[in-house]
Amino acid sequence: MNTEQLTVPSVEAIPILPRLNLLRKPCAVDILHLESIHPVLSGNKWYKLKYNLAAAQQQGFDSLLSCGGPHSNHLHALACAGQVLGFKTTAFVRGYEHLPLTPTLIDCQRMGMSLIFLDKQTYKLRYDPQWCRQQAEQYSSYWIAEGGDNELGHKGCEELAEYCQGYDEVWLSVGSGCTFLGLADGLKKIAESSSQANQKNQPIIRGFLAIKGGEALAVELLEKVGGDHRINTESHLGGFGKCPESLIYLIQEYDEQGLHLDPVYTAKMIMAFEQRWQAGLLDQSKRYLLIHTGGLQGRRGVSSLSANVP
Ligand SMILES: Cc1ncc(COP(=O)(O)O)c(C=O)c1O
């Protein structure tokens, strides 16, 4: 596969804002930069897509079919993958036709993706496996579930576990939970193949749900992973895609420190991190890793952030 522009994610100490530094002694907090592994095909999206792309190639497909909303990071990355790897791409987009195209959808089209707009009722069928199979047949395409949330997406996210070694806690944002589950399984596999000491040393994952009303999803995910991992359901700031002034202010402050955040996922997790820092709830003896899951193109959906999209 021609993925020459992809790089291994870097890890850095998180820039501690001056106002936070005054409050507490610094803790060991690093950030895993998945947002910068590729100019477009970045974040957790690459990990969710990589095995799907390989499977599509192996099965002889020359086109990919998926679905998403008008600001979808997944569709943006998929369109790029199609362009780089030579697949045709088609996407079902949630009820949109009468509105001007978002910057995300304009990019998708420029990268060669065909867009098919579905009303909200029809779009709900994306959870029906039979409907998905029919669409894949009709479009002679390899079907990838919304957000890349499928078995092969999960498998790709297992690979994130190797970057989490040596930390006590790993924090990340949660949408569907595919990345959380994949990472948890990756950690479990490393533990199972390690010495007894290393088994004990695997980090705990703290997920922060970006959606409102995700309590049932959190319970379901935690039941699947077992162990001491946790999911916070109260840091969504009003729900998926909601971006209050306080979040915009935080993003702009981190911009000044050279750390660019997306408003839908990682910024909300970083806000939760700050609140715990300010409240003295971080443990000075622990090592923390925060995962930046990408999605910077989504800043264009928020007018006050759209002028500064890295
Ligand atoms: C930038 C970004 N971060 C985090 C997530 C959440 O990932 P998941 O749906 O695997 O929980 C998504 C959605 O895929 C995303 O686009």
C-alpha cells in the first residue's frame, strides 16, 4: 500500500498553560500525537481504516462505500484514503441536500468521493446489516460502517497499545467506543504475552464520552473490556458537536502554546484533564498519556475556529 506520507506518532509533554502552572506542581503528562501522522489521513481514523483498506484490496474491490454526517472526520479520511490508494469512494450523507456543502464535504468531493444524501429516516438503516449488504451489492463496493466502527477498525486500534507502555493512565475521547475497545484489547494482548510484572503494569484507560446520554453505551463498553478502565459520561459539554464559549477559549489558549485541538473530541477530554488538574485530583506519582485522536479538519464547523485550521 502506498502510504508513504504516514509517520509514527510522536509523544511530547503536554504544554501546561501558565494559569495552570501557577496552581499546581506539574505532573508527568504526555500527549500522543495521532493528529500529525498524516496531513489528512490522521488521528484514530487511520487505525480504524488501515485493515479495512487492506481487506478491500485483498478481496478485489476497487470502490469503498460508507456513511457519515456533514462534518464527518471519517468521510474526510476515507476520501483521502481512496485518493491515495486508488479506490473510488461513495458516501451516504445524513439529510443535507438543501444546504450549502460544508468544507468537509467540499474536500470529500475534491478528493473524488461521490456523495448521496439520505433523509434522516433512511439514514437510520445504516445499523441494519441486511440494508448495508444490499447497498454494498448495489454499488459493487466494500462497505465500511459509520466512523470505521467495525471488527477491522477495532483491530487497527489495538496497535495503539504499544504507545501506551510505561504509563499508569491513558486518557482518550470516546464516540462509538471502537478506539477504546481496540486499545483495551491491545493492552490485554500485551499483558497476556508479557512477564508477570508487565501484566500488572498495563495502564488503566479513562474514556471521556463526547456524546450526551451515553450512559448505556458506557456500561456496555465497560462490560466488554472488564478490568479497572473507566468512562466519564459528564464531560460532553452539552452533547455531540456542541461547542460552548469556554471550550473555544480553551482551544485558543492551547493554539497559542502550539497544541491544536479539535472541538468535538480531544478538546473536551483536555478540558476534563484541566478540571482535574485544577482540583488537585491528578496523582503526582503517576504517569499520564493523553491521546490526541485528530479531527482537526472539524474546526471548520465552528466559525470562531475556522480561521486557524492547522
Ligand atoms: C477525532 C476523533 N476522535 C475520537 C473519536 C472517537 O472514536 P470512537 O468512535 O472510536 O470512540 C472520533 C470518532 O471516530 C474522532 O473522529
